[in-house]
Amino acid sequence: MSIDTSSNQTNGLSMDLRSLERLKATSGKDPKAGIKDTAKQLEGLFMQELVKSMRATTMSSGMLDNSATDMGTNMLDTQLANQMTGLPGGLSDIIAKQLERQMGIKDSPLKGVGDLKMGRLQDDTSTSSATSTTNGSSTAVDDKSLSASQRFVLKHQDAAKAAEAATGIPATNILGQAALESGWGKHEIHMKDGTPSHNLFGIKATSDWKGKVAEVTTTEYIGGVARKVTAKFRAYDSYEDAFKDHAKLLSQSPRYSQTVAQADTASGFARGLQRAGYATDPAYADKLTRVINTTLRLQKTVT
């Protein structure tokens, strides 16, 4: 006896907006769990069809085939499909993300499940997670489904836009430099007590600096050779203050006047900073250009 499940599978794979609304209505207090189960079922149906098609194209029927062997083959195919279903990073994850987008669900559980919307968050230096408005909606900067680089962009993009308004330098260039100098926030300069300095741009504390100071070991290129040295860096009360001070440095110092004038492109901005001596790394301009371009791509994925 052979089992023809093609019609049932086709019906199962056909999910229109009404199906999504029914799923949303029955998901209860944990809509993501319902989506995950649905995505896994869809992946299972797809994998069964895939295995069935592979067997049909690679194996021909023989004289010994009968209803019993057909049933055994179908059972084996189903078992194989089940083993291929639900793997991390597999098709079910992609399906789940698509369903979440269509249903307007980004993270759960959340307050007010009935009013879930997709959106973004920005930095609030007084809390570990905060809210912001992008396209009229909000989400968590610490969303684990986002990469560390994406979360960095979300966290600081508003401060970068404010710096753009003050200097005329594109926010992407400013954000890219913060990403390069801090390793996407992973290598931020810290104070002696371990608290953050909020200095994302590696700005040194020269004799005219009257604010807080963080003294750390850093790498400087002396005569083209990398050396470890102890240096003093400026420290701020918030990341917004760091962006403001960076904007003031570039826009008001004659040293960086040409940098600002050429900041309309990533490469022009990067080369201007290197010529002005912002960093001693001989490859600084190339590195910064690449990071700015990466930042631009990341902005498109999170806004």
C-alpha cells in the first residue's frame, strides 16, 4: 500500500494571510513558540518532498518492489526528513523569521502581545536596554537575533545623526569610525575601576582636557613599528557626550578642516583623518573605509 501525501503537503505549504491571522489568534501568550512549531512542520513537509524527489530521480523501480517495500521506503524517507528538520540555522529558522515579519512580531514575550510591532531601539546610558523610535516602532538593542555589529549600529545611530547635523559629516562615516576605534564596542576604553569611559573614538586626553581621564595601554606605531605604550584618554558621562566631543574636535580644530571638507565619501573622510594624524596606524585609512562600508550595509538591515 502506497501513501500519497502530496495533496496534503501542498495544502500544508499554502499559507496565505488568513492562515497567518489564525496562527496569530491561536498563539496565545507565546506567539513565537507557535511560529516555531509551524515553521518546523513546514520544513518537515518540504524535506519529505525533497527526499521523495531525490529517491525518484536516483532509484528506479524493480521486480521485487511491492506494497510492503513501498511502505518501508516511505517510512524511511519520513525518518530521514525528520532528522533533517529543525537543525540550527536551517530552513525552519528562515521560515520562522519570515512569519514573524508578516505577523509583525520581533521579540517575545512582550507586554501587550496584541499590539506587537517591529522596530528598533537606541542607547540609553542609564539602563541596560532602552527604547527609541525608528519608523514609529521599537525593539530591543540587546536582541540576540541581531549580531553584535547590528546592535552597535542601532545603539549609536541617533547620536551619529546628531553629530552629522552639527558637522555635516555623514552619520555613517562617524558611526564607522566609532566602530573601528572601539571594535564595534567590544574593546571600549575602561576606567581603572572597570567602568566604561564611553570614549568610542580613542580621543587622547591632552593637556587642555579638563574632564575625566582613563589611562590604558594601547598600540601606537612609532617609525612604522607597532609598540605598546601607556596613554591617557578622555572619559565621558555618556556615549552621547562622546559623539558631541568628537563632532566638536573635527569641526572646530583647524587640523581637521580638510577632513570635514572631504567627508562626503568614506574614502575621502578616512584619508583626511590619516593625513591629519588622527591615528598612527599606516593602514588606518584603508581599515576605516572598509568599516564605514560595512556600517552602511548594516544600517540597511536594521532600519
